[in-house]
Amino acid sequence: MGCGLYLVVPCYNEEEVLPETTKRLNDKMERMCREGLIDDGRSKVLYVNDGSKDRTWELIQQIHRENPRFTGISLAHNMGHQNALLAGLMTAKDYADAVISMDADLQDDVEVLDEMIKKYMDGNDVVYGVRSSRKKDTFFKRFSAESFYRVMSAMGVKTVFNHADYRLTSKRVLESLKDFREVNLFLRGIFPLIGYTSDVVLYERNERFAGESKYPFKKMLAFAWDGITSFTVKPLKAISVIGILISFISLLFLLHFLLTKLLGYTVQGWTSVICSIWLVGGLQLFCLGIIGEYIGKIYGEVKQRPRYIIEENLMDAAEQEI
């Protein structure tokens, strides 16, 4: 008998792509059932509506009525991709042996799902979907994405290179994830922290089928910054190093000016003084901003606000009694 598998798919304004996503996922699930990889009675697709402003939730309800293999939950308002993903994972873990998270835009290759299941059956609790190449990306997209992973690594944040949120996780991994109470979520960094045996599956990422990307460059920068400040204090240590360097340089300038004064040279110095004031003032504001980011995260964490609120749940009553 195959395993009970849930596919968790966060959705935000995915009205255009959802019918095609449903068609492809249903076809793939049927094939995996025939091959004995998954148990048809215990395997489902769980759509998570993240406060969409279009007809996404109406479509999910309609799909659920037409095909019980598809179900869904709707969050009370838009909580962001990571929180929506967490809501789906925490809902699915009570019913599944393994859960695979993926995006709704069909960029994640559904044809490697069976390979993920096989690696899970071989004893891996986490199977990461990793891009085999970025040939389809523009130079800027490729450069910025790869720089993101390198910066994270340099900052001491353990991540899987070229892996986003396409991954399989076992039930016991999700039970461990439940104990992580961060409000500022960066799941790509949390799963490597959990541990357990893991493996990777390489795949070629497709073009988005329809609609617009939910992660423009500005959001990607904010996401990267959240990852850094949630997992490392190296920026704070860098502030200390900058402070020491500036103090040392200031001391050298002081010695230089004293020496020129004692030797009777006229010190012009107005331009250098003004530039120094602006430079040091800018560095101080920059460093205060970094410190403020960390203080702001502490402020958000200590309030212990819920990371998501489920407004509607299409899970069958029989499922909820399990």
C-alpha cells in the first residue's frame, strides 16, 4: 500500500491558473495511485487561499464539490506566502504520512513527485526540490537569486542552494516544525535546522503558466533580509567591527592633524571635516536601522500573535474526526 500524501498549494489570486493546476495535479495523482506509490483514499490536494482578492476561493470550493480529492482552507486575510504554507502544512500533518509543498503557478515540475515519494520510501524524511539550472532566467534574475543563496551562506544561514519551497516532508518532521514558534517565518532556513535524513531531487523549473509573479524584486529583497535577520546576528557583529574600524581611522586622522599642527603647517581641512561628518553620520543611521530591524523582530515575536487564522475549512467531517 502506498503512503498517504497531501499536496499543499498556497494560492493568492490564482484564478487564472487554478483550473490547469487542478487538471495536472489530478492526472499526476491518478498515475501515482495506479503505480501504488500513494494511497488513493488518504491522498489529497490541499489548496490554501491566502486572502485572495479574486475568485480563487470560489474556484477552490467548486473544485472540491466536483472532485473530493481536492480540498481547501481559506485564511481570514492575506498572511503572506510563508504563513499560508505553514497553515497548510499544519492542517495536512494530521492526515498524511508525507506532505509535499509546491506553488500554484505550475513552475514546479509535477513529474518529479513520484521521485520524491520513492526517496521518502527509501528512508528520507525531507526531500528538497532543487533547480538543475537557471538557463531560462534572465541574467539579472539568475545573478540576484544565486547571490541570495551565497549571501545567506556567508551569513551563516544554512539553506539548500537553488531550493525554494518545493519539498517533501514526513509527518515527524512536521511535528517538529510545530515546536518552532517564530512569527517571522523563513521556512527554507528552518527545515535544515530540524535535521533528519534528507535528499534532493533535481528538476527544471517551468515558466509561469498564467498570471503574475507574487515575488517581484522588492519582495525578494525583503524576503532575503527577513531570512538573514531571523537566523543570524552577523549584521550586529558587523556593526561592532565597523565601529572599531572608524574609531581606528579617526585616531589616525587625529594623530595626523596633531603632527601637522606641531610642524607649523596650515590645516585647511574643511572639506574633509564635512565629508567625515556626513560619512560617519550616515553609517550611524545605517547601523541604527539594522539594530532597529532586530528590535522590531523581537517586538513582533514577544506578542505571540497567531501566524494565521483559518476562516473556512473544506476538510470533510470524517477527515476532521481522524
